[in-house]
Amino acid sequence: MAAKDQLPVGSGFHAKSTAKEVLEGIDLSGMNAIVTGGYSGIGLEMVRALSEAGAHVTVPARRLDVARAALADLSEEIAIAEIDLADIASVRAFAGDYVASERPLHILINNAGVMASPLNRVGPGWESQFGINHLGHMALTLALEPAIDKANQTRVVSLSSSAHIRSDVIWDDPNYETRDYDKWEAYGQAKSADALFANALDRKWKHKDVTAFSVHPGGIFTPLQRHLPEEELVALGWKNADGTIPEAVKAMFKTPEQGASTAVWAATSPKLEGRGGEYCEDCDIATLADENSPRWQHARVWITDETKADRLWQMSEGMLARV
């Protein structure tokens, strides 16, 4: 199989670097960016950092009132527009409006998502984590192609996760039509799909000067955990029974400002010229996992597999063609 080598570039940054730190000395004036989910958690910090570096940022939002309140203190160079990633018609409408504005798109960060949610179906019956995290973002990226073409050079960043370790794409039943639903397996599948999408996009749109990466942002307490009850957070070891955070978790987890850094680095770093399609963590390209890898680090081999990436692309194109 053809696979990505996953060789780090020596970025000079680390796990606790912030988005502002990785953008120091980088001028994004005149550049346009889109950050989905850019009004809460790490997405909000991505928007803040990109805007402060000079970019004009568009934030597609399902909850416009919440987005306006969250972004009210930031630059006037931020636009908010309606989107629902669970509704492909909404995704295409947002992209159509953006394309009609004739603005080139230089940076696209597909950040929004749901995690470990109860079984829910979107679109024509897709499992919601796969449908929102992967298919919604793939539809958005494809529909934005004319704006990407106008930019001449674009970086696309797909938010994956160390949860990809939990599951490859479930090729024979991605929507849990015949197997029992497991919310963490479904999340792992969606995050593997996000990584494989970047792998395929980088190769398929290389002739357009599009470079794509997937990113694990790290462990961060954000609204992404909204579907997890307190007792599950305790069972996972993320919280103590009294609601406090264990010292080991404090040491390992990142702040939202730190959690935003790897995506912003992947979207802008000059050190990534000539690279693409790889999975990144802690502000560098992640190494390929081996038998000594921690269970929460490094890229598992299936997300580096170009044959799997092309298979997912073909499967996903077929699914999107039906809506």
C-alpha cells in the first residue's frame, strides 16, 4: 500500500504552544479564512489568532445568536453566516453564498463537530458523527472549490483526534444499520474519516496548489464534551468524583489557546511547504505509531493508507450524490 511517511519537520513548537505563538511573525493580511465551529472552544481561539494576524475570517454557525455574542469583542474582520453541517442543503447554500461573493479562500479549517453523542441520524439516515464530522465537511470543501481556485494557493485543515485510534472506517456498515451502536467507536470512525479525507484531498487537489493536513488538537475541556455525563468523565479519569481535575490530567490537557495551535500551525507554517496529507499533533507532523506508542499519541497506520483514503472518497462522493 502507498502510505504517508509521517516524518516530523522539527517545528520548534511543542504541546503547550499557543495559536498566537505559532503565528508570531506571520502576516495574514489580505487572506481569507473559514473556520467552522469558530465561536466556541478551540475554534474561537483559532479565529482570534488568525484575525489578529490579519486574516479576514468567516465563521459558519448553526447558532447565529451564540456566535454573535461569542465573537462580539473580536475584529470587524470577522463575518458570521448560517450553516448546519447536518443539513447538506444548508452547507451548499453557505458555500454558494461565499462563492458568489467572489472572495478567494486561502485557509479552510474544518473544525466543528460532535463527540460521543447518542445514536442520531442526519441526512438520508447517516449516523450523525460520521454525517456531521466527515460528510458535512467534505460537502463544504467540495462546494467551496471555486473560491479555493481563486486563491491560487490554499491550506485545508481537517480536525481529527487521537480517537482515530479507536476505529478505522467501518467499511461495511458506517451508519450502524446492522451493528450495535457504540458512541466511541463511531467517534473514532469519524475522526479516522477526517484524517483520510485530508490524505485524499491533498493528492486530488495538488494540481490546484491545495495542501491538506489533519490535526489532533490534544485533550481540552470544551463544549465538545457536552454529551458526556459527569459520571462518565469520572470513569474516563478526566475528573475526580468531587468534580475536580486530577493533577495528571491538568498536566496533559491543554487550554483552548493551546488546543488551537496545531490547526493554526498546519494552516500557515512555512515549514510545511512541499508536505501534505499527513496527520499532525503538538504543532508538528505526528510520527507513525509502533508497538511502543502511547495509546493517545501518534498516527495509526490506517489513516496514512492512500488506498483507504481513495476508497473513502469514492464512498463519500456516492453518499453525498444522493442528497
